[in-house]
Amino acid sequence: MAEVLLYHHIQGLTDGVRAFADDLRRDGHTVHAPDLFDGRTFGSIEEGFAFAREAGFDAIRERGAAAAAALGPDLVYAGLSFGVTIAQRLAQTRPGARGALLMLSCIPVSEFGGTWPEGVPVQIHGKEGDEFFDEDLPAARELVGSTNDAELFVYPGDEHLFVDSSLEAYDPEASALLLERVKAFLAAV
């Protein structure tokens, strides 16, 4: 079983993110889901971004890195949207990564050192009509083209935080398929 460090999206560690983590735990995985917003959750992406701007994006990302430092190196780094900025950086730069799950976002590999690390498998998930993921799709395709250990899954629809069962954007069908693919990935690492 895998040990997963899951970083929440910009609306915080919502009940839907907790449910996602619990679903992976029921499969036997150890899942750490640190609360980078100190218990705050937000009703919209805009409210979450306003909080993050005020708190400082770098300070929040450093909290995420500190959560990783408290754990061993053999982790699968997973991020949901904003959380990908932390998960991807750690997967690319912290030795010992077992894999990366980049859900709802993908950052250009050049942001964190230029190349994807050899032997670190990665899955990228997003919706084809999601305005946020559309911006990241070129980076996702570039990452997939740079390694034999990458998969890109694009789902129909335009909801951004579609895996969070506590939000209006939740898409049960796409979320179930994403979760099935994530579980297969974790079983293989």
C-alpha cells in the first residue's frame, strides 16, 4: 500500500477533500491531508484565492513542504488544483518520491528544475472545458511527452473542482472514474 500526501484545493480542506482521502484510506493506503488554511474553508474559488493572497502563497506552500518534511521520503505526492503547486514541486525536487497525482492542474515542469525525475510515475487529471485546467493543458501534455511514466486523463465537462463531493461542481461520474484510476495508480507504485 502507498503512503500519500494529499494537498487540498484553494477552498480548503473541505468535507469533500476529507471524503476523497477517506476513500483512499478504505483501500488500505495511508493518506495524510494537512490543513494548510488552519481550519478555514471558503464558499468559492475567489474567496479562497483572496485568503491565500492575504496569507501569502509562499507561506502556504512552505506549510505544505513542512508537512512533507515531517514524513519519510517514500511518498506519493497528490494535489487538487492549488495543491498541485506543492505536490508537483515536491515530486520533482524531493528525493524518494514514489509518484505524483496532479489533479485539476499541472505546472510547467520547468518551474521546478526543468525535467521530470526518472522513475517517478505521474497521473494528471482534468476536465476538457475547465477554464483553469485549459490553461494547464499544454504543461500537462509537455510533461506526458517528456517521460514514459506519465498518463493524462481528460474528462468531459467544465467543472473545476469536480472531485469534491461537498461542492456544487461535484461530478459523481467523472469523480468515480478519476478515483478508480487513482486507485489503480496507487496499487502499482
